Amino acid sequence: MRKRKSQSRSGGGLRRQDAAPPTPPSFADLQQRAAAEMAAGRPDQAEVLLRAALDQAPEDAACMRRLSQCAAARRDWAAARDWAARAVALNARDPWSHHQCGTVAFQAGDLEAAETAAQRMLEIVPGHPAALRRRIDIALRRGALPEAMAQARAAAALHPEEPGVLHQLGTVHLALGEVAEAEALARRCLELRPDSLPALRRLSDLANRRGERDRALALAREAVERHPLEAGPLHHLGALHFQARDYDAAEAVARRILEIVPGQAGAFRRLSDIALRRGDHAAALDWAQRAAAAMPSDPGARYQLGTVHLAVAALEPAMVAARQTLDLEPGHTPSLRRLAQISARLGQMDTAFDWAGRALEADGRDLWSHHQLGSLHMSAGDLDAAEDAARRMLELEPENLAALRRLSDIALRRKEHAEALDWALRGVAGHPNEPGARLQVSTVRLAMGDLALAEALAREALDLTPGHAAAWRRLSEIATRRGDAAAALERARDAVAADPADAWSMSLLGQLHFQAGDLDAAEACARAVLRLAPGHATALRRLADIALRREDVPLAIQWAEQAVAAAPADGWANRQLIDLLLRQDDLAGAEAALRKAEATVPNPAPLRRAAEEIGRRKELAHA
């Protein structure tokens, strides 16, 4: 009788005792899997794989450089520097290890160390293009534009057919506002390397800046077609769809990214933004939380959480998120601006100006930091300082539309209509396909009483972007000026239909219902606004007005108190509350509200009459 081979049972099945052990992953496989984890924004998982690879090849400098990149992605600068230094120690003549040292230093803001690393590369390999580009980056970061241009031109002379060097020269041209030169260089890059992602992206960006959206989308799609498995080109395509308010297309692109790179934090953030635009705050928060969980060291993910909190008027959590972002990246200018924005909203203007100043200290060339500083000055009624901030923006980007519109607005405040029109027309000349530029001219024409031209310009804006809610609101405003209440109401409905998640369109519709005496419809609109934008002070004030019209003064006071709590710096919200308290003959309450408002409202003009009325009543009381 033949003996059976020895077997053992495991979980009811049979397993051969002599089964071969699993083959460990190869060095190359570990490296490939680590690269995929990094692409998905998971540096911790990538590090585990790279350490396993390093066990197989303890003196592999490339593996150490990748470990340095993992640490840098977590903002662990000490570990990133250590791994890069270990790579240099293995081979002090390897330029790429010095390059990684410089990259970490540059990311951490240590420009001196970054420059030293670039210089060391040039000593090893004179004229090394990566080192030359790093030195240009350093000059740009320091704001030394003449030095950056001199270095970029010298690098291009040494490497006239190196796309990366030519792209860098184009970057300097853009910093100087020389758009045509930058575009020509991008085209040259494509001639040298037809699949160049930076060149395709730049040409798409420039086309979009000119308002040539079809051209911008075509270039973005070409980049995706040439690199179908990369997330970067898809992100850019999604950004263009999002900017054009095509949220379905933007969502489809984000979900495609997640198919290619599951758990990609950037795609989660985009989906959060889309949900916000649709007024779905719960979904927006969920996507933002997924982004933060997927990439805890990503400042952008933490910032997105703050964006959602701010959208629902949760100011304290928004401030916490901004501070957490700054813990990850101390010079994160959007977070510094956000803290300025929240402080201003709370009426803490000194603190707001301090945060705005810190944003400019972190990056003196950041256009939006200058713009925010100007906004704060506008809120405080300091038009001269606001003008200085806008002119500084134009020094950095000569045809910046936000700056041109700001200067037009300032001229309007000063009743200088001719100058306001000049600035607005300059915006159209520089941005002929941008509906916002046409609307600014429409705003000036409306202020000048030229309703026909104001209407024509609003319709031109709609020709450019048919779903532009602000243009529909403008047509409603013009109809109101003409006394055509029915047309005004219809155009306001068009604005809501164009963008149902736009709180200001719904607010306008409610205002028109209120003016027509339809209090129920006005109330429904105000409550809809609060669903779209919790804490919307205008909607809360409207509800107070509705309660007052219904002769329910106590309820009106409750709504007014909520409006002041939501926007302590809003002079008109404070004025409404004071007026209601006076209507209740609550002189002490009105005076207390006035004193509180005087501490938080940057522009006291709305409070003057209330202060005079309180003073008059006090005199009568003592007479």
C-alpha cells in the first residue's frame, strides 16, 4: 500500500508543507510602487516601501533622495534634509543629491542654503540646467527681477534647446508682465518637445487669461491626451471647467483623477469646491475631510476645511483650520489672508491689517494679498491707501483685471465718472472676453445714468457667458431703475435659474418681492439664502425688515441681533438693530448697541444718525 504524502489541514483546506515561500518584491518593484503612492499623495506609505528598497540596496543614493522627498511632502524638513545629506555623503560628486538638498532648502524657505546647493552643482557640472533654473527661482522668490532675467537669459544662451530652461525664461517674462514673450517661448518649447506639459499648460493659461476659453480647453485636452495617466493635466482641465461654472464637467474630471490615483487629495478638494458651489455644505465638508485624511500634511487640504467652515459662517473653526495650515506651512499666504478676512468680519480691523501685512511679508509679489489689503482700506473708507494697493498690483501685473476694476470703483466713490470709465474700458481692452470687465463698464454707465449703454454691456457679458448670474442681476437692476417691476422680477428669476446656488441672486429676488409687498415670497427667498449661505447678514436683515413690516418688533430685533452677530463690522446691520431698539423705546439697549458697534464698525458713517438720535433722546430724558 502506497504512503500518502504528508499533508496538514488549515481552515478545512489542504496546504502542502513544501510550498515555496512568496517571492519578496524586487528593488525595482518597490520603487515603482513607492512612486505610485507619492503620486496619490501618500508619502507615509511611499516611505515604507522605500525603506524596504533601501534594505536591499543600502547605498542607493536615488532611494535616499526619494525618502527626502517623502519627508518634504510631510513638511518634515529635518528628516528631508537628513536624507538628502546622506545621499550627498555617499557621493559628493553627484549633482542630483546636491539638487535635492537645494530643493528641500528652497521649499523650507532657506534661500541661502538653496543657493549654496546650486553653486555646488555648478562646480561639479558647470552650466548644469537644473542648477541655473534653481538660481533663477531664488532670484524670483527674492523679488530681484532684473537679476532673475539676467540669469534666465544667460541660461537660455547656454541651453538654447532645453525646454525647461526656455520655460523658466518665460516665467521671468510673465513676472515682468511680458506676456507675448512668454507665449513665444512656450511655443518654442512645444517645437522642441511636442508633449511638454509645462508649455501646454502655460499656453492654456494664457489663452484663458485672454478669455479664449475654447482655445484654453483645447490645449488642456491635448495635454490630457498626451499624458492620459497623469493627474496634473486633468487637474488643469478640471480647473478650467470649474472656472467656467461647468460643474458637471469639473466633477467628471475629478472623478477620473480618482480612478487613476485613488485617494488623491487634490481631487477631493475639487469635489469639495464643487459641492460648495452647488450649495451642498454637508457634501463639501465630507470631501474636505477626506482630503485632509488622505494627506494630513497638505496645507491645501486643511485650508479647504476652513473654506467650508467659512461658507457656513463657522468663523471659529475656520480660524482654527487657518492656524493649523500655518503650522504646516508658516508662510501660507492664503491662510494669512483668511485670518485677515475673518478678523475684518469680526470688526477687529487692527488685527485684520496685521494679518494682511504678514501675508505681504510672506510673499510681497502675491497679487491677492495686495488686493485684500486694498479691500480692508476700502472697508475703512481710506480710498487713497486702497488706490496705492491697486496700483502696486498693476506694477506686478500691468493689466490685472481686479486692480483695474478696483481703481474704477475708487473713482466712482469719488464721483469721478470719467476716470472710472477710463479704468473700466482699460479692463475691457486687456480682457475682451471677460464678462466681468464688461460689467464694470456697465456699472460706470449706470452710475452716469446711461441705462441703455449699461443694458447693452450687460447683454454683451451674457453673450460671452450666458449663465453669468451677475449680468442677469444687472438687467434686473436696470429694469427697476426704469420702473418696470415685472421685468425686474423676471430678470432676477433668470439670475437664480442661471446659478441656483448663488446667494446674491436669491437675495435680489427676495428684495424685489419685499418691495412689491409680497412678504411671504420675500421671507421664502431670505430663508433660501440662509440655506445657501448660513449667516448671510443681508438675508438676516431682510427677515428683520419683514418682521417689522408685520409689526412684530421683538422678532425683528431677534433677527437684527443675529445679523450683527454674523457681521459685527457691518455698519448697516448695527444701525438696523439700534433703530429697532429705539423703536422699542429701549434707550439703554440702543446706546449699548451703539457703543459695541463703534468698536467693530470700520466706517462709522452709517452710525452717525443713530448716535444723533440717541443723544437727542437722552437730552429729552434729562430735560
